[in-house]
Amino acid sequence: MQNHLFVPLFSPLIGAVLATLIGHWPRLTRRVVYGTVLINLIYGMWLLPRVALDGRQTTRVGTLDAPYGIGLVADGLSAVLVVLAALVTLNAVFFGFATLDRQREQFFFYPLVLLVLLSVNGIVLTGDVFNLYIWFEVLLVAALCLILLGGRRSQLQTGLRYVVLTLVGNLSFLIGCGLLYGIVGTLNIAQASLRLGTLTSPGVSTILASLFLIAWCTQAAIFPLCFWLPGSFDTPPVAVAVLFGGLLTKVGIYALYRCFSLMYPADLVLLGPVLLLLAGMTMLVGILAALVQTDIRRMLSFLLVSQSGYMLMALGLGTEAGLAAGIMLLVHDSIVQSAIFCAGGILEFIARTGNIRQMGGLAQREPVLATVWLIAALALVGIPPLGGFFARLALVQAALQQSAYGIVTVALLTNVLALLPFVTIWHEVFWKPHPAAIPPPHRVTPDQFVPAAVLVSILLIFVLGIGSVVDYSLLAAQQARDAAGYQRDVLGILAEPEPAER
Amino acid sequence: MALVVGSLFAGATYMLLRRNIVRLLLGIVLLLHSVSLLLFTMTDVRRGVPPIIVEEALAATTPGVPGTASRTGQAQPILGASGQADPLPQVLILLSSMVGFALLLCLLVLVYRIYQTVGSDDLDGLAHMDST
């Protein structure tokens, strides 16, 4: 019973309510919001080693014990996500502070951001499938409101697309929950994994797994379901894109990792080739779509789609090494995406347009910004010695162990192709002389610049501490795949299979 | 019951694919309802058996939620030893319809804003991005 697990749920909730109430005093609101997010960050940093040393942390909500009451569970994977969520939110808040106009800032930007943080924390900490659904819906509503913030016509359009696609995905998950309850009679992840393991007809759990797969592939922007994503990143304010880039697809990936490794390990073997196929297509479609864009944020958002493919590939391999590589990639990608959306947002802000054809000469005007952008871009593509390289190396090694040569080819090809959009941007935005017909860009102000610089320096720290990152992600992958240990820790009994019916 | 759920799903899908934005909204409503109904049929539906646990009956059964306790047997109806229906799916329906209701409100506001901006209920009118 570790009641500290309530901290990341209550603090953003209280913060959000407070921020709503005192919304008329922006300075005070900002302080409250910073404080809340900092509490989360500090808590996450504290949870990280604790999970590694003491194993899973569990607690229960209310008075009922594990299989009936709703529990909270934190293991390595959740702890990583708690830290990432706080980090990304902190940067988004900082960035929002620097770039948002007064009206949008007062129109519940901060409470909504805190609600996103709350729902992400809820998703990663819950031990119950239905609870997971509820948190996903909370995330959906909060994200929808953030997309709509400002209410331009294009935002309305993407908001509608986002909500319809994601809602259908979530409802597929809800159907999955219902069927799961009908089949195994429980919604607790630990107990369900126990009972699903003893099902006599394996086809049933494959159907369940597919329903869950549809839901989270929508959330994670996997290929046939990824088209809500690009618009949702390039129409709302930049600070929202910074937040979404680090979190929105990552929670889908998290849910896939969590449920497939605990509840459907057998179906993972069966569905593995499908996952790999989807992953490969996501990578290629994302990268090819990115190549033809001229808007900087649109380009970045298609790149984000192709990165989701790598993380799905890590799951599709079905091995512990693959999952560990996936977790590494998840951590790295979350930081790097929000860094690059920050940098891209600054570019857009100072040039007053997102169109790269109308920018130019920024390497000379803003050398520091150019450096930050360059580091973030190289890290995203995975050029050694930056962190993305090590994560991809681990992934490719894991894939080669499984002799999955096809997907390795696609992954490497995508990686080479991923350089192209960045070369284009570098050429157009930084090297080309500034187009004469267009007024010169603004200067970068330090407060806009700080979040991107902080994230990039975290990326560099990531490289220096790559040994411990590898160790931790191996540990997290091991914990995530250890279904018996999960059942033991959550249910508090020695896991012995009980007969499941039907 | 299965037929009703199936036809609701079919209707919802049809509505979702229409261009008219109000139909889209109705499609989502139908989808929410059909999922609720699906959840309801997950357990054995019996007439006149309320999902209320009677004190003395509780003592007779294994501790915990009665429906789940009896699930370890094979194809038995999902009823506790005391004969009450399994309350959990109904709780799920309650929660999911609450969430659905909240979502629907958001959607309604969104649709109204779209109607205000575009001046029609045709989704294609939205496709012209920010022409102003």
C-alpha cells in the first residue's frame, strides 16, 4: 500500500481547479501551474529510482481490495511516463507563457493543460481496464478543447476530425472492455491477465486484442488511423503542439505496451507480423508525406507519425530486448519531439508564417536557435552520437535477433529518408538568403528560447547517461513483461491459475 | 438483443459516413447507445432480478462481488448464489454514458460553432481552410 501514488493524480486536479478559479489573475495562475507541474516532476524523479529498487508500487482506491476495488500500479514503464509527462507539460507551460496571446491564455489554457497531465498520469498509473477507458476519454475532451483554443475555422475542422476518429477508437476500446468482462468476468488488469492465460479457446482473446489494438493505434497515430494527427498539430497554438508532440501519441503506445505484454502475450506472437506490417507502413507513409510538405509544423507532425511506427515495431518484435528498445525510443522521442516543436514554433513565430519558402537567412541572424534546431533534428533522425542513434541501434539489434529483416530494411530506409525533410528545412530556413519581398523576422526573445534550450540540454544529458538509460529501460521492459510478478504484486496472492469459463 | 445491437451499429456507421454534420452527431449518439446496450448484454439479463445485494445473501456467498464469484463455474448464468443480477455491467453503462454525455455536450458546442462559422450543416463547407 503506497499511497504516494495519489500525488500525480491529485496535484494536477487541484491545480486545474485552482487555475480555473483564479484565471483572472494571470501571474498568480502561472505560479500555481508551475508549482503543480514541478511537484509532478519532482515526484516522478523520486518515483523512478524507487520503482527500480523496490519493485512495483501499488495502492487501492476506496476500501475494496485488489480484484474488486480499483487499484493504482506503478512500475518502471509508468514511472518513466510520469516523469516525461511532467517534463513535457512544464515546457509547454513555459512556452505558452512566452508565446500565447493574453486572450487564449486566459481562456483556460492552463487548466486544460493540467487536465491533460492528469489524464496521462491516470492512464499510466491505473490498474484497471475500464479506468483506463475513462482516462482516455478525459484526455480526449481536454485535448479537444486545446485544439479548439482560438476557434479559427481550420481548428474547428481538425477538432471535429480529431474527436470523431478518436471517439470511434475509444468506443472500440469500450466494446473491448465489455467483451473482456463478459469473457473473463473482471476488469482488473492483473486478474484479467491471469484468467486470459487459462482460456481454452485462444481465438477469443485474439479478438479482444484486436479491438484494443484498433483503439490504441488510433491514439498512437498508426497508419490507416493516423490522419487526425497532422491537423491537430499545425492548427492550434504552438504551445499546444509542444504538449501534444511529447504526449498524445505516446500514451497510445504506452497502453499498447502495457496491455499486450501483460494481457495478451500469446496474441502478441500471433499478431506480431500484423504489428510489424502496420509499423512499416506507418514509417513509410509518415516520411513520404513529410517530404512533400512546405509548412514546418505539418512536416514535423508527419515525422511524428513515422516515429510512432518505430515504437510499434518494437512491440511487434515480441521480445524483451525489443520492448526495452521501444521504451528507450519512447523516452527519447517524447523529449525530442517537444523540443523540435518548440524550435519549430519559434521559427514560425519570428517569421510570422509556417511556410518554409518564406523564411530564410536565420542561420546568420539567430545562430543559437539554429544550433538548438540542428541538435534536436539530428537527435530525431538518430545521427550518432545523439541519443536517437542508440535507441535505434538497440531496436535494430533486437529485430535482427528475431531475423525480421524486412522491417529492419524499412526502418533503415525510413531513417535515411528522414534526413531529407531536415535537409530541406535547413536549406530553406537557415541557409537561403531571406526573401527580399518579405519583411525581416522578429528577434528571438529569451523566454521563448529557454524551453527549447532546456530540452536540448536534456537530450545531451541523455547521451552522457546513456548507460543508465539502457539499464533502466531493460529493467522497465522486464517489469512490464513479468505478468506473474504483476499479478502477485497487485492481487497480493501467489498467482495460481484459476479456471476461466467460456 | 444481438440483432438490436447489430442494427444500431449499422445505423451508426451509416450516419457517421454521411456528409451532413447533424447526421454525424446522431451517428455518434447511436454508437454510444449501441455500445451501452452491448455492455448490458454482456451478462445474463433476467427479468425481475435487481442487482442489489441483500445482506443475508451476501453472507452466504463468497466475499466480493457476487457475479464474479460464481463465474468460476462453467456456463452458469451469471448470478450470485443469492440470485441477484451482476451489478457491474450496469455500473459500466452508467459511467460510460456519463462520459458519453459530457463528450456529446462538447461535440454539440463544436457543431454549433461550426454552423456559426460556415453557415451550413454541410461538412464539405469546412474543407476550405481559413479563406478569410
